[in-house]
Amino acid sequence: MFKPKDWWTSRHRIGATRVVVSVLLLVNLFVFAMTVATLRQGRRHAEEAAALSAQNLTQVLESNLRGDIQKIDLALFALKGEMKHQMATGGLRQELLNSYISQLFSQFPDLSSIRTANAEGRIDHGIGVQPGSTLSISDRAYFIEAQRNARAGLMISEPVVGRISGQWVVVLARRVDHLDGVFAGVVYAVIPVEHLTQSMTLINLGPHGTVTLRGGDLGFYAKYPFIEALGNVVGRRDISSTFQALFQQGQTSGVYTARGGLDGVERIYSFKKVGNHPLYIHLGLAVEDYLAKWRSEARRYWIFVGMFTLFTSALAWLLHRAWRRERVRAREEVQELRGLLPICATCKKIRDDSGYWNQIESYVQAHSAAQFTHGVCPECADKLYAEMRESPDSGA
């Protein structure tokens, strides 16, 4: 026979299915949230690592360039000392001074020349200087500064085209005085811009990384990757507003992210002043390079999340279908009496599961969707009317 607990069991199964579906949805939300949090943390770590790497690389380049400048400056001091020694012992001697310059130059294979120029700016001694040369550097900014300022220290020029080599070069120069303190000219070393660029290739910047040497006003000096049309960019100040703001605040080093430069690529930048010199190392690591590994991991994460979502969604759909079928079946069972019902042969009462006898109307209404209305069938009506006619009180 049909038992009420069967209906409750169906309800419990339906409820359990709903709980499982809800749990699957919550698990999907949790997996999604955890994936987003993990990827955000991974990106933040990648950015922090890139910032630290940019700072370290900038420090390496700054230290190397500062060391090279110091060595060259010591050579210029030595040359000044030799010139003063010759001045004090009978005057400058062409052959002897050129021999001394050659010895100095042999210690600096990355220089293109070491030379001297007299008080009028005429190049008179050094590597590549022809006897009787009339070439002059009197119009160069570093020469004018040395001529004007008796206390001028080491002067570093912006990139210029060499008067002898015809190449783009950067010049390091120092003032030379006669024994009485009167301006006698300059000693200077010539560094090819190409060498400055090549020294930047010793570090790994990634496929889209860049490093730039800038002057005291952030004007362009040298860059890696190398730019062929150097004359078109020398002195340009293609920098982001962020870098400009940090520079104006007097900061000599820093890290920031911006989209800028000559190519408009987004990078994390690090900059540092080269010692006390009017030079800045400006290095950038491209976002697309240092996030490449993170993006690859992110793709794998999202593929997993997608597959997990598809699986759980399919499972939830199957459970939902089963739940719907169970609900329909439960309704049918509630509305339909099945099996054997113990019924009294005389009074027609039905015995329930607790052993109580109930009127058939009460039992059926309690265990189905049926409702009762009362009437009299023809046979009962004939019998009832016959009894009434035979009754002595009927008035017959």
C-alpha cells in the first residue's frame, strides 16, 4: 500500500538534489574567486619582480658607466700632469706628448681618441691628429665652458659628430692651465656613441626592453636597441609625464610604469643618475615580456576553470532534470492510491498504518487530491424509498 513516508522520502530526495546543485554553484563561484585572487597575486609578484630586476639592471649599468668615466678622468688628469711637467721643463714637445698620449690610449680600447686642443681651440696633439692640422673645437660647448670657467671640473658633452672621425661621439674634457693659471686649452677623450650602445647589450632586457642614456636635462644621448638615424633623435626629450614629474621633484632614481618612449610600448621603467655626472641611465622592461609567463599560466588556469565549470554545470543540469522528474513522480504518487488497502467488509472503514480505522472519505482525502461530495445512487434510493413506504409512520 502507499505510505506517507514514501512521499516524504521523495521530498527529501528533491531537497537533497537542490542542496547538491546549490553546492555546485557555490563551488564554481569559489573556484572563480580563488582563480581571480591567485592570478592577481601572481601578477603583482611578477610586477614586483620586474621592478626589482629593472632597478638591479639599472644599478649595474650605472656602476659600469660611472667606473668607466672615473678611469677616463684619471687618464685625463695624468695627461694634464704630463703637459704641466713639460711646460715646466721647457715647453710642450710634440713627439714626446704624442707618445705619452699613445701609451694612455692603449689602455682604453673603447675610446676612439685622446687629444688636446690649445687655447684657441685648435686640435694639436693626440690620436688621429695630422701635423699642421687646423681643425678646431672652439665652438664646442665643453670648450667654451672650460674657457669661461677656471673651476670647471670634468665636462661631458652631448652627442656630437667628431671633427676627425665623422662619427657620433660623446666627449669627456678637462681644462688645462699654464703655470701662471692662464687658460691653455683642454684635454679630452672621445667615446663613440656606438660603444655606449654596445655596453648596454651586456644585460638581458627581454625582446622589447630598452635602455637609454640621457643628459642632465634628460635629452637623448644613446639607446639600445640602436637607432640608425641618431641625428634625428639626439637631444630629444621623449619622456612620460611621470618621469618628467619625478625629475622635476629632484629625484635621482626611481621606478614607475608608463607607456612612452619612441615606440609607445608600455614598460616598467627604472632610472638612476650616473654618480655626480649630468647623465641618467633610463631602463625599461616591457610589460608584454615580464608578464609573458604569468599570462601563459593565466591561460592554463582559465582553461581548467572553464572545463571545471562545464563539468559541474552538466552535473547540475542532470541533477536538476532528475529533481524535476522526482518532483513530478512525487506529485503523481501523492495524487494516486496504490497497493492493498485494509477495508472493513461491513462498515467499509479503512485501517491506516497506525492501526486506526478511518472513514473511507477521510482516508482518501488525506492520501490523495480527491474531494468528496455526497449523493444517493439509484439502488440505494429505491431501497430507501421502499423502506419509507413500508414504515408505519410514513402516513400510508
